[in-house]
Amino acid sequence: MRLSILAGVFFLLIQNIAFGQLDEWSGKTKQEQIHYVRNIYQHIDEDTNLDSLISEVIMLEKEVEKSKNLDLWLEISYLKLYLLTHQKIVYPEDYQDVRKEIPELASETNNWAMLAKMEELEAGWMWNINEYEQAFGHWYRMLEYSKKAEGAMDKNLINGLHRLARGHYFFHDYRSAVKYLKELLKALEKHPIEYFELQTNNTLGLCYRELGEFDTANYYFKNTERLADRYDRILWKGLAIGNLGYNYYLKGDLDNAVPLIKEDFQISLDNGGYQSAAFGAILLARISLEQDKSIREVEKSVQLARDCIRESGSRKVFLKDYYPLLSKYYARLGNYQLSSKYLDSTLYVKDSLAEAYNSLQILRARQKVEVEKSNTQLTKIQLENQKKTIQRNAVLIVLLLMGISGVYIFKNHRAKHHKEQMLKDARLKEQKAALELAEKKLFDYTRKVSETNAVIEHLKQQAQSETDSKDAKIGILYESTILTDKDWDEFRVLFDKVYPGFISRLKIKTPGLSSNEIRFVVLSKMNLSVKEMSGMLGVSQNAVYKTKSRLKNKLGFEDNYYFDHWIADI
């Protein structure tokens, strides 16, 4: 639905854009315009009305076409792809070329920022379709490009480090996650961002907890708490306090654990953080059972956990902790049938989670093998190409040496022959001097007349040739029949000689045109009739009319006059 809106309402939406916006855009500097485009991403991530954003993107695309600025074209083209991936729409065919063209043009201009953003986009897409190993590859390249960029790309570097750290954490590779999280903290010292600071410190604490390094984990949880106070983020504060409490619980220090867990529970409950509150309630109920508290107090804790789980709307998240609690609770009540039922459920959930995790690891391992195999094949191809290049160069060197030797022998032979001829001529010189003098005068006169006539004839022929050459090229163009891609390639070579750079300018001015639409515009440039076009293309006249009609609608032209002028101005 979003894609059809983006492709189909181009002209109608442009009419609804306020003139004030256009004036504001045209008054901005190049850097301000780029910054303006980049700010639109924030509205996309905030789930702002996408119809409004699409209309704004279309308006900006029109303005960028007028400016013919490559950096702006890259930004607006990337933004269109970003809109698609945000909606989780598969890239349509029309966008595949843009998807390849953006990195190519960005590489040519060393636009590391755009290369980094494209790698991030590709990584996110690969992750969404469970191609994890390819996603990691894109993130690594994103990080590489971000480090090459200028200081303005600190945000991209931060994004790259964050994505890699979260990816490794997802696969329980905590040591690798710690490596990138610590790099991220250094980057955040130069360019502090509230969310990343809180998330990074908290995730470092979680990693060190999984590695059994509780003191280091506590250090980062306390950092998270201090940052939460600084930024006045009460739920983050509760989360950090709860994580500290859980660390104490894991170490068996219930005296320190219980007050912290209760504080986290209350903060989460008071501020709508029901998921965090549910974990706290489950843990408090578990501790009540372990401490052999009264059945009423245990029942109260279990009921709190049940209420929080219901309010969170995410029951499945808690099953691995909630089922063991219920099993112990009903055992305490003496209801061993229910206790056994929840124990079986506990084992089932644990087995399911373990199976899912193992399947995930196997999938990634398989993907890693496939990627390595692909890389090995690529390396093999590169080595074979290098070998062929070396062999070719060796042959060229041998041929060059043979050529030099041949030239040397030839020159020596010619010099020897020339010397012999000079001696022979010298012997005959006295005898033929009188005759040669007379012949020379006659020859000089004849040659002078002949050369003059030859020059005049050459100039005439050259003038005629230049006229005939251009007419011949144009004639060949008009007589061509474009039925296959090969025919089109041959036709385009001749067309480029008569109208240099026209097709390149067309693609830059109007990206996203299909091959049929490009051919139609090219033939229109030659002022061919519909009948002539149909003959050259090998299609019906009706097909040509339809192509013209679709193209006019796409570009927003209502009549032929402006459409023809648009082609003439390219």
C-alpha cells in the first residue's frame, strides 16, 4: 500500500505542498538541505504519519532534480530506500538499480557517510530475514566506513558499534559484545547520546553478569543508575537498581538484594513499566518461598506477579521464570498435581528455548560456512584473475622484447642498405649531374603544382566527408531497428555520437525510468513519429502510445507541449 502511494501519487501530492516550504528549501545552503533531509529519518522512526512524509520526500526529490547535486541525490535516494525498509517492504525492481547505484556513486566520491548508512540499511534488512552472518558482514563494513568518515560521522560510528554489540549479545557471545560496547563508551565520550549511554552501560553489566564477573557488572549497573539520575529517567533508574538487586540475589546476599528488588518493583509499577515490575514480582515471590515466609505473604507475591504479567501483555517472556515459581508455590500449598503440571511446563519451556537457541546457532554456523565458502570462491577467482594477468603481462613483455629486437634488426639492416645506396649514388652523381639538374627542376615544378591541386582536392573532400559523416550517422540512426538489447547497444553508440551525454543526463535528471521509457525518450529526442517508433522498436503503435501515456503520468505532464519541451531541454 505504501509503495503504491510512493509511486502513484507523485504529481497530485506535489500540488498540495505549500509554497512556503519550497521557498524555505531554496533558501537553504547545501549543508542545510542535507541536514534537513537527514532529520526526516527521526520522524520515520517516531512513526509519524507516513503519507505526509512521503509527500514531503516527493517534493524534495523534485527540488533535488533541479539542483543536480550528487550529494543531495544520494541522500534523497537513500531516504526512499529507508522508507521501504521501515515498512518491511521487499525492494521493488525499480529500486534495485538505485540500491546498487548509491554505493557505486558514493565510492567514487569517497562519501564514507553514505556508504556506512547503506551498509546499516542492508544489515538491518538481512537481520530481518534471518540472514545473520550477512548482517554481521554489513555491520563490520559499516564500522569500517564510519571510522574513515570525518568527525561529523560520530553518530554512524556509534550506531555501528551498537549494532555489532547487540548482535553478539543476541548470540550470547558476551566477550565480543563487551569489546564493542567498550569502544562505544569511548565514542560516547566525544559525542554523548542519552539512550546509547544508558543502554551501553546496562548491557555491559548484563554481559559481565553472564560471564560471572559480578563486581564489574555492579560497576556498570551503578553507572546506569547515575546516568538515569542525570537524565531524569526513572524507569532506567529502576532497571539499574533491579539489576543490582538480582546480582546480589545470585550471590546469595538476600539482605542487600531484597530492598533493591522491592525498590525496582515499586518504581516500575508506579511508572507503567509492567514488564520490569513482573520480573521483580516473580523474583520477590521466589525469595519469599526460599525464605519460607508465611503462605499468605507468598500468595500475595504470586498474585502481584500474575497481575503484572497480565498488564505487561507479554506472557510468553516470563514463562521460564513464572512456571518454576508456580510449581514451587503449589508444592508449598500441598497441591502436588498442579505442582507437577507446572514443573512439566517448566521443563517444556526450557527445552523449547534451548532448542530454539540451538537452531539459531546451527543456522548461523551454516550461514557462516556458506559465507566463508563464497569468500573462498571469490578469493580463488581473484587469484586466478591475478594469475591470468601475470601470464598476460609476461606474454606482453616477451612480445615487446621481440618487437624491440625486430625494430633494432630492421633499423640496422636499413642503415646498412642506406649506406650502400649512398655510395652507389655518389659514383653516379658526376655522370648524371646535368641530367639530374634538368629533371630536378622539372620535377620540382610538377610536384609543386601537383601538391597544390592535392591540397585543394583534400580540403574539398574533407568538407564533404564531415557533412556526409554526420548525415550518415543520423541516417543510420533513423534506419535502425531496435528489437534486442544488442540492437539497442549498437544504436546507443551512434546516438551518443550525435547527441553526446543525452542518456546520462536523462538518468540523473529522472532516476527510476524503465528501459522501455528510456528508449521512448531517446526516439522522441529524434522527433520520430509514433509510426516510426513502432517500426524501429518492433511493437504496435498502441504500445508506443501507452508507454508515452504512462511516462507523462509518472512525470506529471498533462499535455504534449510541456512533455516535448522537457525532452528538448535534457
